[in-house]
Amino acid sequence: MIRQRDTYIYCTSCKTKLLQEDGYKQCPKCDKQYFFNARPTISLLLTNSKNEVLLTKRAREPFKDWWDLPGGFVEEGETLEQAVERELKEETNLTVTDLKYLGSIPKTTISTVKLSQS
Ligand SMILES: [Zn+2]
């Protein structure tokens, strides 16, 4: 797995090679610090009265045409709940009224699955 921190080698301001510090990188010349924080995303497990799960087909790469749960990135200033509502509306034009938090997982694996080709 390629991590974002591994792709930052040189300072974007002065082009000096960055030093790895404890949890971040730092430019020894201009002292600019680089933190590599997680990019929060949400996924929605939406079921109907028959316990069928709503899947969406990805429109773009990566994994174009693969089946996925509705979801996406949390935007700046949004709560997780607002992100769920926005992504579901954008992707399915549905609205959700009764949200239940199921849990969180670290982004270390690919969670998109390909059920069939079309
Ligand atoms: Zn620098």
C-alpha cells in the first residue's frame, strides 16, 4: 500500500529533502511541517423492509462499474450525518431519516467489491 506520507519526499516550498519526524515530516531548511491525516469518508448501509441492501454502481475510476455502498468523502465543515445525507441524495436522490451509527474501520483495505461485469 502506498501511503500519502511516502509520496512526499521534497518540500513543496523550497525543494529541500524532507526529514521524517515522529508522526510528520519537516523541511530542515524552511521548517515547513507536513502532516498526513486521514481523509474521513462515510458509507451507508441502507436496507429496505426485505433486508435488501442498496448498492450503487461506481461511475468513475477507481473501480468504475464496480458495486459499492453509497458514500464518499466528508467535506470541510460537514458532520458525518450531513455527509451521509448529502452523498445519498447525490447518488440516489433518496433521503434518509433514521440514521444509526454502525462503527468505523481504518482505510487499510479495499472495501469496494465487484459482483458482476456489465
Ligand atoms: Zn522547505
